[in-house]
Amino acid sequence: MKKSVTILGFAGSLRKTSYNKALLRAAMELAPKDAKLEIFDLEGIPPFNQDLEERMPDKVKEFKAKIRAADAILIATPEYNYSIPGVLKNAIDWASRPYGDNPFEGKPVAVMSASPGMLGGARAQYHLRQVFVFLSMHPLNRPEVIIPFADDKIDPRGRVTDEKTKEKIRELLKNLVDWARKLRGK
Ligand SMILES: Cc1cc2nc3c(=O)[nH]c(=O)nc-3n(C[C@H](O)[C@H](O)[C@H](O)COP(=O)(O)O)c2cc1C
């Protein structure tokens, strides 16, 4: 039997009723059987301070350990002011430090974004992909899961109700698992 692929997912929003957190919850249900998705909440990660990178906050240590243990990473993020939310960039900055101890190195990664607006967070996705270059990650190119008008596709209880959106998430997870297997050679 094939060894299962472990995926660590996190959202670039701390909002309780976040559309992007809803995408991650849907991904848990839509992941292939040979994959296991764990969600990590970025709540509680303090603002980055380079003076503290040799004695990191416990929450950051926990985050880094989970990234390191995962076969693949899944990020669901809103777009803030045409870019990456500070909460997400801050968490990535912490995890990537100190220099030379970057747990993202070589990991496959997939991105989703949702917005009530008409461009679905696409611009944040492309800024995030730029960050993956320095982190030396292997982003999945297709499908692009960009969910515009999210308030029509995610109900007030935070459940994805739109079938096309679910189908895209299912395809993303399948391709991420295949990509992770290809990169590790099994
Ligand atoms: C500071 C801020 C900036 C925002 N900028 C954008 C933006 O550039 N593009 C966009 O589509 N939505 C923007 N929005 C709206 C978000 O897409 C919306 O608040 C969304 O619900 C956030 O994602 P969440 O539901 O996962 O928390 C912005 C919201 C905030 C709070």
C-alpha cells in the first residue's frame, strides 16, 4: 500500500467566519483517501522580531515542527490591499528563520484564495508565489483555485455550498498529492 501523504494547511485569516478557513475545512473532506490534511491556526503568532529568532515563541516552534513533518503545504489566503495579509507573511517570515533553518525548503505547496470581490484574491496568490521562490518551495501550477464572490458560494455557517468550487478543491488536493509523490519519488 502507498504511504499516505501528510498535508499541513493554514489560512491567512484569523477571522472566525473566514471564507478562506472554510476552503481549508472543505479541503479536509475533499482530500483523496491516501492523504491526511491537518489545519494549523496562525492565531497567537506574535509580530516577527529578529532579536527573538534564536529563542522563538512556542507557537512558532510548533508551527515549524508541523511544517517540517508535513509532506506538502496548503495555504488558503485572502488578498489584502492587492497583496498577502500581514498575518500570513509574518508567520512565513518567522518559520523561515533563523537563516539556514527553513522548514519550507523543497516542500510542494498549493494555494487557494477566496474573496467576496470579483478577482478572488488572485493578486495575493501571485505575490505568494514570489515568496515561494526564496523559500525554495515547489508550487503546484494547476488548478488555480481562485474563488470570487465567495459570499455566494460559502454559507453563513462556513460551509462551501458551490459544487464547482468543491470540484476545484478536490482537483487541487489530488494534484498536490500526486505532485508530492512525484517529488519524493513514490
Ligand atoms: C485590510 C483589508 C484589505 C482588503 N483588501 C482586499 C483586496 O485587495 N482584494 C480583495 O479581493 N479583497 C480585499 N479585502 C476584502 C477581503 O477579501 C474580505 O474581507 C475577505 O472576507 C477576507 O477573507 P476571509 O473571509 O478569509 O477573512 C480586504 C479586506 C481587508 C480587511
